[in-house]
Amino acid sequence: MVEIIWEFVVREECRGQFELTYGPGGAWSKLFSDSPGFHGTTLLRDENDPRCYLTIDIWDSVDQREQWLSERKDEYTEMDAAFAEWTESEKDLGTFRVLAEGTVRPRGASRRSRR
């Protein structure tokens, strides 16, 4: 599993449009929805700077993402360009491989609830 992470600084007046487009069921994740290996997009907003967002596109592999891009590059480029007017900056933070996932339970929490 890989996660492609982008940082955006969004114009104040465009925050609503940006959130609708990159949020759950938005146009961005719909663009990839028919691709094998695509698991969705997570949208995060900075608590200290509400104009700063991260998007995380989740794929099974880099190869699957690259295959999709090679087949639909024009559509991707067109959509990305259309949304560019909403942002002051856009930065590719990288492609990260998931090495481990874990769940942390608070101290004293058991697997079963006590009655």
C-alpha cells in the first residue's frame, strides 16, 4: 500500500469548493474510482491554519497509479488545472509506503467490555 501526499494552501473564498471536491464522494476520488488498486482519498485540514490542507491518495501500488495515469493523463491534467485557481500553492510531499499499521488502546482498556 502506498499513499501519495499533497499539500495545498487554498484561497479563503475557495475553501468550500475545495473541501467538496477533495472530500468524501467528491470529484477527485470519483476520477480514480474505477481504477483497480485505488482505495480513496483522505482530506485533512490544519487546525492552526484552516487554509492549509493535505490530500492523501491511497493505492495498492505505485505501478497501479502509474498505469491509471498513463491511460487517463489528459483527464487528470484537465481536472487538476481546473482546480488550480482555488489554490495559492500546491506541493507534492511524496509517495510513502505503508510499513506498519497499529492500534493503540488506552491503559486499562480491555478487549471485552466489563459489565
